Amino acid sequence: MRTSDGTERDRDADGRARNSRPRDELGRPLPPGSVGVERIPEDLDLTPAESLVWAQDLLNRGLAFNAHEVLEGAWKSCPDDERMLWQGLAQLAVGITHIQRGNTKGALTLLERAAERIGHGNGPAPHGIDTTGLISYADELGAEVRRGADPSPARLKPRLVDQPTEI
């Protein structure tokens, strides 16, 4: 299949579209042949602890889009009762990505969805995920953005777990 610019579209063995174009640190596609940041494998299959450690490292390095891809991999492979939580974590990373890209409306929408999904479960969160802290973080960050603040890069590094996990 060809794209709108006439190039052949990447497909996997099942015929699903894949985008092999390099991306910048905010996840935006770069022209073919450019050097971008390392891509997260689309078939990622990590333990929850490994996903959280890797996503935290990416967030700490300002790579929220890549953290989103790691968290999305966990969301797609987690047990049904954890889906909303992992989806919320992935949406939190996308909300941060929108802030980094200067997309206020998108950031606010994703931060609100993230807080809702992260807070969806009953009882203590699995894997040491700091749901209470993350909901507060998303709400406070959204309020800052609504006021027109431009959060510093240091402000865009939420802590995902109560205590760092060893893997």
C-alpha cells in the first residue's frame, strides 16, 4: 500500500501498518533517512516491574513519548483487571508529550483521562504504582497548564511507583 506521498507503507507479517520512519525525542516523524531516537519495539513483552523501570528512566530523560510506548506495551499484555490502570499510565505519558509539543488542549484532555483511569481501581494498586500521587500529579499539572504555565522539564518527570523496583 502507498501513502499519500507515494512511498510504500511498511507492513508486518499480518499486513498491519507499521511506521519505520525515525522519530524525534517527542515522537514526531522525521524525514526518511534522518537519525532519530531509538524506537521502542512494537512487540514489547516485559514484566510489570521491567515496564515501570524502563518507563521511569525514559520519563526521567524527557522521553515521555517513548515512555508511553513502553506503558502501552504493558497495557496491551496485562491482566484484564489492570487494563484501566496501565491505560491511564500510558495516557499520562501522552499528556506530558502534548505539553512538550505545546499542545495545551491535547495535554488537558489526556491528563484528565489519565487521572480518571489511574483512579479507577479499588484497593491498593499493583506493582507499587503510586496511584494517589499520580492522580494528584495529573490534576496539578493540568491546573498549571490551564493557568497558562509552561512547566519546566523537571516538572514533567512524575514518579510512577512508591518505591523504586529492582529488576
